[in-house]
Amino acid sequence: MNAVTGTMTGSAQDARSLVIRDLVKEYRRGQPVLRGINLTLPGRGMTAIIGPSGTGKSTLIRCINRLVEPTSGQILFMGQNLAQLRGRQLRAARRRIGMVFQEYNLVERLTVMENLLSGRLGYVPVWRAWLRKFPQKDIDRAFELLDAVGLGQYATQRADALSGGQRQRVGIARAIMQEPDLILADEPTSSLDPKTSVEIMDILSALAGERDIPVIVNIHNVELAKRFAQRIVGMTGGKIVYDGPPDGLTDEDLRTIYGGEDWLNDRADG
Amino acid sequence: MPGTAIHREWERFTLPQKLGRYALYLMAAIAVVWSFRTIEIIAEFLYDSPAQIADLFTRMWPMDWSYFGSAVWSSLVETMHIATLGTILSLGIAMPLGLIAARNLTPIPALNWFAHFLFVTSRSVNSLVWALLFVAVFGPGPLAGTLAIAFRSIGFVGKLFAEALEEANKGSIEALVAAGAPVRSQILMGYWPQVRPAFWSIALFRWDINIRESAVLGIVGAGGIGVALDTALNLLYWDQVAVVLLTIFVVVILAELVVTAIRQRVL
């Protein structure tokens, strides 16, 4: 069906590889946002999904952990079809998939430490969450991660006291707390300045890389995508129109993805 | 081209909007006139009223302070108990109902509707009427008053609590869902931290209102300081009535001050 899918497929034998087959999402009947996505992602490294606003990048990523219900298709991961899981099984699958959000999505009135520990909510019983009696090994890991993202001294601060970049570091640490087999990042840098964006991508790619966790990131910034990802997936109009290594991404491909070409010329001038 | 300025028309309201506004003014005027006719003001009583009020005040003065020790103090304590227990009871009932009423937390319209129906029922019945019902069931006394306060408060507390839940930041909850948190953990770690200030604000505000409401419940026999007021009124002991009214006034102001002070610390 999809000619571009074949250009670069990760080895499907990897335990953490992700296979998406014929994924369709219609928010309204007859108006598909995703028009049959076929994608095989390797079990390691970072994959960047680029494309114009409103083209379904976010919908695609949210279908994987079912924050958005796919209309049809299969999402195969760790021997399960994520598209068909329900209830307890869905929760069990979700806790193995970390997510980083554009607006950080921390619980602002909780402390940084509590936000990190909330990454463990899929594992710990409700009474432990209620009494804040998290297992010591979770607390140890949380402190390690806070040190790793450079927020060691902020553990007892409330999340709303942090800057945007600091909040996103907490967001990444929270995702890693889940001990995930996959990290989804939905525009993690879009609310941040250019310098902070690079720092955040550095942290994300380093923390995930050390643990060999594959990352799928939606990103507006093509330069950032090329710099950090080992693979680029270009989407337009709910379809994949480019799938390959960052070096292979030509201006012609960008024109196909984003349409028009004036913006490319402007960039060359600047 | 300079000099050929074309004036583009702009008016704040279109013609139908203007007509609609004038119609609204006219209807308001009619409603006021109609109301005056309905309430049947008797001119003689109106002219007489300053003298009546002056007379009332002379009967109230000097106040009978002995009444405070003999009846008012103990019934005042009863009033505070009715208000406080009634508020706590209503919180206990309204919070689970609020969880059911919040559309984001309970995505089942029938249940949302059911909870809202209970809220409306609770609020549409005045606390005096609730008190009459409970006096009929449990007999006169503070138990009837406490239940009346609680049932009147459920709608108020539940509705505002549900609204606070619905205003909770969706993103934060989404993050917990994505982490595989069960619903109860989402409530404890996601919703509760976000609605906690609203919760305390609602609870204190309702307690403040309930102190005022429970002060009159005694008139229908549901206990509290209203009993002392009713007795004095029936006996036309205006000097005692004055003591009760002044006591209620002072207590309401004190409650207001306490609530404001606590709220500043909590929020």
C-alpha cells in the first residue's frame, strides 16, 4: 500500500520495536485525520515525526497509548495489539509507555518529587499513592533522575514554582520513572525558547539512550529533528510522505511535506 | 489616493439588535409597575411605619441581659453544633455525588444527570422547609435542624465541588492516564491537589452560611438559638428579642472573620 514504508524499516525482531498497520482515525465519520498509516519503528533510537500543523502527528502519537481511540488498524508492541486492549490490560500497557507533553502536564500544586512519583502510579497501590508511602526504591530512583536532569535541589518545591524548561525536565524524568519500553514525546519543545529546546532534546535523548528506550517525538522544528533523530517520518494530510534518515531529507521532500516553497527560499536568504 | 477618503459605516448594534434592546427595556419597566401593583401597598401602614419602628426600638431598650445567661448562650452553642455537624454531614454526602456529577470524571450522562437532579432537589427546598419535614419525622430538636442544614447544603456544596472538578487541568490528568494510573489514583494525585483550595473555600463558605441559616431553624422547632428568639417573640418580650438579635449579629460577624482568616491561610 504505502510505497515509502519500505525505505527504512528497523529490524522487527527488536523486543521494543513498534509496528503500526493501516491505522485510521476519524474524529468525524468520513473525515479521516489519519489515512492508513503503516510504520515499523526500531526498538532503539529516536524517530522524529515532522509535518505541518493539523496533519495528525499528535493524533498518531496519541493513538499509540490510546489517549486517542483509533478508528481501525493495528498497533503491535511487545507482543500485543495496543489498539484492542481494554481496562486493566490497557493500563498495564500504558505504564510501559512514557509520555512527554508540550505543556508539560505536571500537577502544578504538587511538589516536584510527587510529580516524579506519579510516574509510578501504574505500579503502586492506591493507598500508597494516597498516603504518599511510595517504595524506597522509587524514591531513590526519583532522586537519581532529579540529579540527572539537574534539579536535585528542587525535590520539595511545588511544580508551579519552576520555569518552562525546568518543568519539561520534570516531565521527562516522570516519563523515565515509569521504566518505559517506549517514550512518546508530543511537541516537547514547542513552548520553549531555542536554547532550552536543545537542552531538553539533549536530556531526552541522553536519558532514553542510556536505557536503550526508543523515542518517538513529534516536532515542529526540522533542524532539531535532523540533529537528534536517527530517522525522520514526514507526514502531510494524514499520510506518511517521507520515511528515512535525516541526511536523505531534501528540500524537495520538505516541499512535499509542508507544501509551497517560499518559506524554503526565505530560509536560504536568512 | 489622498483626498478620496471613503467612509466605511460602523455601528455597534444592528437594527434588529437595537429593537431587541429597546423591547427588553420596555419589558423591564412593565415588570416593575406590575410588581408594585401586586404587592398591594397599604398607604396608611406605610405612613405609620416610622412610628412603629421607633416604638419597637423603645420596647427593645434596655436589653434584658439576664436572658443571655438563662437561655441564649446554651441555644447559641446548639446552633453552632447544628451548623458545624450539618456542614460536615453535607460534605460527606456531597463529595461522592460531586465525583458522579463531574462530566470529565464520570463520562456517563445518566449518572451526571442523576447527581445534578439531587443537587437541584436539595437546593430548591428552603432549609426551613427541610426543617419542618425533619421535625415531622424525628420530632423537634437539634437532630432535625442538623439534617435540615445538611440536606439544604448538599446541592450547594455538590454543585460547586463538581464544577471545580470539571475545571481541573485536563493535561495533568492526561499525564496520569498515560502513566497507567487507575482512576482512584488519578483522583488522589491528579484531581484532589487541583480542587483542594476550592474544596476548603466551599466548605468554609457553606459553614458561614449555615451559621446564619441554623439561627432561624428554631422558629419551626428544629433547635438552636431560634428557639430562644421564637419564645421571646411569642411573649412579646422585645428586650429579650433584642439580646438574641444582637447575639446572632455578633456571631455572624465573628464567623465571617474566622472564615476569611482561615481562607487566606489555606489558599
